[in-house]
Amino acid sequence: MEYSREIYVNRLIARKENGLIKVITGARRSGKSYLMNELFFKHLLNTGIPSKNIIKFAFDSDEDIDLLDAYFPEEPTRIVINPDVFYVNAKKFRAYMKDRTNDAEKYYLLLDEVQLLDNFVGTLNGLLRHTNYDVYVTGSNSKFLSSDIATEFKGRGSVVHVLPLAFSEYMQGADLSPEKAWREYVVTGGIPLVAQMKSEEEKASYLKGLCEETYLKDIITHNKIKKKVELGDTFDILASMIGSPVNARKITDTFRSVLDKSITADTIGDYVDYFQDAFVVSKAKKYNIKGRKYIGSPFKIYFEDIGVRNARLNFRQIEETHIMENILYNELRFRGFNVDVGELNVSEKTDRVDVNGKAIYAQKSLEVDFVASKGSQKIYIQSALSMESPEKQAQEKRSLYYINDSFKKIVVAKTGLNPTYDDDGVMTVDLFDFLLSDKILETEAF
């Protein structure tokens, strides 16, 4: 099964020949290499670019690396750092590139796992000096993929972040109704390779191994972590807290009360950042809607792939309410939105009165699940698994009614009904309509 990943291909096309390094980021197994080496490569061929002008090189491929042995044979091709880490000799790679190209033609460079190239920043910046090179790269190293990229490339990088399959993409390969596909998706998630596996046992086994043998090992190796057990424990705690307000101190308290272990809040903060840098989790900051400012703590944690989250908990905590919220968070990011958690400080009238018979007001903090913004567009969204009663509807819409601006306000729920607006302009839309139609966020009516 070939997933078209059309939204990401179009983002690369929009950046084509823009004079910047196109940096494709994302967790391992999310489909970065496939996007660049298969789908975008096919696009280049279909637009008439000769295959000899498209240079693909994977720095984790022995077959590709061995091509460099012929250059400067007195020097090692692999620069070994330790038994688990090596870098590819950049001098040899530059010689290889010089041999494959000339100054008269346009070349498209598709470079995979580029963090394994020695001095990759200097080498990539050097490649940009060749105006006939259009450079695309993927990588998995936390330093390469973090916000440091903005300073490393001094404004010469353009990032395309790839998530595992969104539900609409998952449906491309599933000959199932949305309801049946959802029952699979909320358990094993959207990693493309997993989505194509036939048995639940195979999917579960692969996801558990991915957590332990790939994600954790990568983070341990790149960050030289000595407390490996504590890192794994933090992974478990984060998995159990999706959609809940968290901070480093709260996780530290969990270590003490549940695991009977002592660990500092600073260490926990570092661990959370490592998981975020490796694109295992995403940290959603709180945004005060009326004050128009960010609140540093607490924040919320969402997993880039819900199957990875579930596997880490041995598939024991499949709470559809929290999982749906996580999936909606990723869906908004998939559509190109920046997503925060909204907070409103409001004054509400109580049933009590003061000595003068005047109503007493109470200060309360209300939450909006997501504040999604893209350019001048902003949308407020609440995630509600069900809206079975008027009381539940009022509860879910309560915070939205306090927002006094003209931006769209939506409640997403499993209603099975067509989208509706209430008298205050709040829209209620069925979960599958929201996930499978890109028109919901673009138009006033479905």
C-alpha cells in the first residue's frame, strides 16, 4: 500500500528551489525517508527532471557509504566515535558530490539521515553556495531536529515536519468504515509500517520494540543518559498523562509516591525535552486567551503517535476520551496549525449574596482544549467524546461562550449528525466529519 502523503508532498513542492535547505523532520518510522526518496522523487521525475540530476544518498546505508571508499583512500570513510556511533567522512562526501555534478546543470540532492555526516551543518551550508543545488534532507538526531536548527543554518533552513498517518491517510489503506477504522486507529495508531500489518499481535509487538529498541536507545545514546531506568519510567508516566496538565514537579511527585524513587525536577524537565526533541511527544503550552500571553507551566503532553503511547503502557489504558483529544491535537498540526491549550480567567455569578443582598461572583479558570492558529486564522476547539445530554452540551461549550471575538468556535464529538450551529454561533461537528473533511475549518458551513 502506498500512502500518497499529499499534504507533505505539496509542502515540499511549495518550497522547491527556494534557496533554502528543506529539512524534513519527524520521529523514526513516521515516513520521512519514504516521503523524500519515493514520493517527492517520483514528483521530480514526473516534472521531467532526469534521474541523473536527482542525487539520493542515505548516510545510514552501507551500500551508499561504500561508494565513498574510492575517495581519499588513506582516510577512513566511517569516523567511529564509539561502538554504537559513527560519522561519515564529510571530505569524502564532498569529493563524491563534485564527481557527480557540474556547474551547468540543476541538481536535486535528497540526503537521508544527514546527522550521520561529519560536520553536517558546515557541509550543508557549503552545498547551498552552489546555486544549481536544491537540497532536501532528513535526520533523526535531537540536536539536528530541535530549535537549534534556526541558529545552526542561520536562516538557511525550511522545515517540513512529518507526523505518522492522520486518520484520513489511514483510511486510504483501510477497506473499512470510519467506525471500524477508528477502533483500530485509537489502539495501534498511524505509523505507516504498522498500519499495513495484518495481525494485532504483530502490530503490538512491533510498537513495543520501537519504544524500547529505537526511541529509548536513540535518546540514551544522543544524550549520554546514565539513569536509563528513570528515563523509561518517565516515558511511562508521560504516556499515562496525555491530555492532563503536567509539570516537572508533578512528575517528580509521581516518582516519589508511586515508584518510591527520588529524582529532581530539573532532570525530569530534561527528560521531557529529550522526548520532545526526538518527536516522541509534543508539549502544548498554555495560552491565556484574554491576556494574550503564554503561561510557562503547567503544559500538556501529547504523543506524536497514539500507538506508541499505548504500547508503552502495554495497551492497558485505552481511554477513548483522552486518545480522541490527542488525535485531534495531531490532526490540527497535520493541517498546518500551531496548537496551544487555551485558558480563560472568568468571573461567574454564584447563588450566594453578600450582607447587602448583592450577588457574589467567583473567579474561575476555564479551559479551551485547543487554540489553533495559522496566519490570520484562529479557531477554538473543544474535544468531547459524547454530547448525550443538554447538561453535557452546556459543560463543553461553557468556556467558548466567554470568548468575545469573531473566530470560529467548534465542539468535536461523536454525534453521528450533520454539523449544527447554536444561537451563540458555536458549531458542533461529528468526529468523522471533522477528521475526513478539510472543509470544516475553512468554511462557515459544512
